[in-house]
Amino acid sequence: MSAEKIKELRRITGAGFLDCKKVLEETGGDVEKAVNILREKGLAAAAKKAGRQTAEGVVTALITDDGTAAVLVEVNCETDFVAKTDDFQAFAQDIARHIAENKPADVDQLLQQQFASDQGTMAEALKSKIAQFGENMSIRRFAHFHPGETSVVDQYIHGGGKIGVLVELDCETAELAAGGQVEELAHDLAMHIAASNPVCLSREDMTEETVAREKEVLYNQAVNEGKKPEIAQQVVKGRLEKYFRESCLLEQPFVRDVDVTVKELLAARGKELGGSIKIGFFVRFERGEGIEREEADFAAEVAKLQKN
């Protein structure tokens, strides 16, 4: 089994080398199946570990002054030193502003668009920044949406660009959206999303495939704990409910008042302000999630230099 796959599985699950090697041999090198097996055996934490931060850069947000466009973008670089420079962060904001104005469909289209009159395309501007900073850079992903007059959008950036969130609230009336109180609620929810990392808005939004896979993992987990099949089925029901409460935004306990769920909070605030309030859209980026940084072998580098 290749060392690269073993290393990847260890990064995702935190399991030991031999456990990873053995389960990869069992699955014929299928990393996704190996993750599930390790979880079933209790040798791996939840799959969210796959989202550990392993790359540098910044997640930045932009909401236009008139509130008609909102953007969240992740721009990566090699070192924390470059990521913290004013020039790099200003470049990331310029990219966000460009996305708000030009509405590219994806990163490939973004790179082909004219960035500025004196900088050529976005791809050319990126190459120029790479030459300036002396290290590789990339625009990894972005999200943008354009709220209407009955919507309120807010953003939250945590840890100097480690985590970024945009959230849109749809109000029953334009008057409610313009009142100001909903904006405060949107900001609170953006902070909640940053902290709680929901997978989706509600359980109805979760794909059948995701639910089926989670049921299978939970069932095998219970069987491996020594429970009889009929008991394991009952255990799955309880654990699946817990999974929904942890993963679905509307069912999560609100971080500032854990006695109410986000759904209950929205209902209460809507009643208080005189109109329904719903979450129309949210997006959360964590810098470098899913990217494995190559660890430098400094001893080997020193030895190589000494030979030259």
C-alpha cells in the first residue's frame, strides 16, 4: 500500500499507522471506505477531521455598500508571513470586489476575466503577485449571492481570516428587512455558523446518500461494540438524531443560548419583530480545509546544503 494513501488516511482520521495500513489493504486502497471502517471500529474521530486547516492564506468577505452583493473568497499562499501582509489581504479584498461586480460562475471563469485595466486577466494579476511575494498563490474557491429588498445579509471573519461566514436572512416584508434588528440577528447567526460548522440547513437538505452512509456507519459501530443486530438498529435511531442535531443548522442549539435551537430563535425573533424570518442562504469557509501541507524535513535540507 502506498505511503501517500496511508499518510492521507492518518491525516483524515488521526488513527495509527498500522491501523491505516491494514484497513487500506482491506479496502483495496479506497480511502473513503477506510475512513468509515475506522470510524465503525472506534479508531477514528468524526469525518469532520478531514477539514483540518493545513494551508495558509486568508478567507475574506465583502458586502457591497448598497447590500445587493455579498462575496466570500479563499485565497491561499504558502506562508503565514505572506498571508498577514497588508498587500496580500488587500489583494484578496480586490478579488472579492471583482467577484461581486462581475459574477463569475467558477474559479476557471474568474481567472479568465479582465481584472484591471493595467493588470490584464485575473490569472495574469495572480502571476504578478506570485512574482512579487516569491511564493505560490491560488484562488481556491468563492461564493457570491445577491440579496433582494426583503433580505438581510451579514458576514463574520474569525481569527484574521481563518474562518469566514456569510449568511442571508429572508424577511416577510421589506420594512422588516430595513429595520436594523434583523441585521443584528444575522450577525449573531454568522458567528454561530463559524463556531458550530453546520453541514446543511435542515435534515431535509441532506442527501439520501449521506443519510444512508451515516446509518451504515452507526449500525456497524454499534455491532462492533457488541450489540445485537436488533438492538443496534435502535441505537442507530438515537445516534442519527444526534447527528442531525449536530449537523443541521436549524436544529443546532444556538451558541449564545443553548436552551433554544436556531429554528426556535428565528421563530421567536420573527414573532417579536412582527414578521417571519428565515435563513435563505449560508456559506462557511475554513482556510485550508482538506488541503494537506507538505511538511519540510529540515534535517534533510541542512544535510543537502552541507553536501553542496
